[in-house]
Amino acid sequence: MSAQPEIPRTPAAEADKLARRLRHQVGQAVVDFGMIEDGDQVMVCLSGGKDSYTLLDMLLQLQAKAPVRFGLIAVNLDQKQPDFPTHVLPEYLGTRGVPFHIIEQDTYSTVTRVIPAGKTMCSLCSRLRRGALYTWAAANGITKIALGHHRDDVLATFFLNMFYQAQLKAMPPKLRSDDGRHVVIRPLAYCRESDIAEYAMQQKFPIIPCNLCGSQDNLQRKAVRRMLAEWEQLQPGRSENIFRALGNVSPSHLADRQLFDFSVPDPREGDLRTGADAPVTGYP
């Protein structure tokens, strides 16, 4: 019997498959890292980019079906960037029936005054933005702050910290702030940026460009992203393996003496100075 020809998928079928994959990945991340609990008030930080739109959309779908009840509010920080289209987000959120709040704070003037012309503004801008969002969250009963970072952001941050800061550190899917007052969650942590970009295009989200302030992307981050893209092209699946490795850590096989106490002898390993075998009595 001859093999039946494969029926090509329609664009609608492909779109549905993508949506289901993203919903599954978001739901799995929420469960794996205990991101959302019954009674939570979740603040979705909405910038107007593809990632934050997708984050909000996925959480709305999760809210409708999840076994726990939680509230959602979309919050945007209007930083008074020149030519920022202030009408876009309120109009979109109104059509979705999503509660929202716009924080107005002129961080743009502060950044342009402090950072020399031609230098990257992103670092200071992000710190001021985070401070404004944390302050609003604390004053309005928010229990979780949801950010739109995805798997590729996590990987890029890992390599940036390793290459330029000599640290093995990435973006955790769930993080308590340094002062202990806020819990930050990243429900898109399992999602690929390419999938998010495709989904945003399919949904026709009203994207607000991220270059309104005139600053350029961090060149180091761009270089790391290019490296990861080249690796993925040469060996598909490498990025996924690296991401999985971040959740499969063996502290005793690294060299952090604060994380693992190497001074405590293990009788199973023998005497490192003489090479003699040590007794294993009392050890399984």
C-alpha cells in the first residue's frame, strides 16, 4: 500500500498550533515555579512591545481557565519620550476590557540629562522604570509583578553576565526583589522569541516601536544574540539545551566556595594528598 500524501497545514491550523504551544509553555512555567497563587493581584508591565502584549494575552487566557482565581491589571509607564503615542495602549486595553493604569513620570528628561549624548540610555532608564513600577505596585496591593522576558532574554543575560561580569547568573523565572517587598515573575520564560514575534504578528497587536528615545540597543547584548543565533543555525536545539542546563546545576562540580563547602572531606573520594583509598564505613 502506497503511503498517503501528507496534508499540508493551513495557516489557521499553524496559528492554532502556535497559540497552543505558547499557552502550554506559559502554563507550565507558572506551575513549575509557583508563579501565581489563589488571590494574587498580578500587575502586567505593558510597554507596547511584542513581548508584553503576548504576556498579557497569555495571562488573560490562563485567568479564564486556571483553577485558581487571580486579578490582572495592565500598567504602563509613560516616560514622556518624544512622539510616544499615548492613545495606543488605552485604546487597545479598552477593547480587551482589561483594567489598566498609566503612570506618568518624566524619566526621559532625567536620563537625557545624566547620560552623555551618543551613549546607551538603557541601563539608567530601566532602573528608573523599575523604581516607578515597584512604587506603584507597593501602593496598590500588587502581589506579583509580571515581566515579558522570554527564553532568549534569559540566555542572553546568562552569557552577558559570564562574559562581562564573570558571574554564572541569568534571569530567574521568579525572583523576590532585594528589599523583599516584591515578587517578579516571568511567565514567558519557556517561550522562544521567534514564536512570540510570530504570535504578535498574527494577533495584529498595535506595536509601539522601542526606538522612540533615540538610544541604541546595547551592543554587547546584540553580539551575544548574534552568537546564539549562529549556534542555533549550526546546531538546532543548542539554545534549548543551554536553557535546560540552567535548571540542572551541580554546585559541587563548579568552583563557588560560598555555594559548596569543598573543605569537608568525603570519605568516598579518598585522601587527595596521598591518593590512598579511605574507608567508606557508614556511607551508603
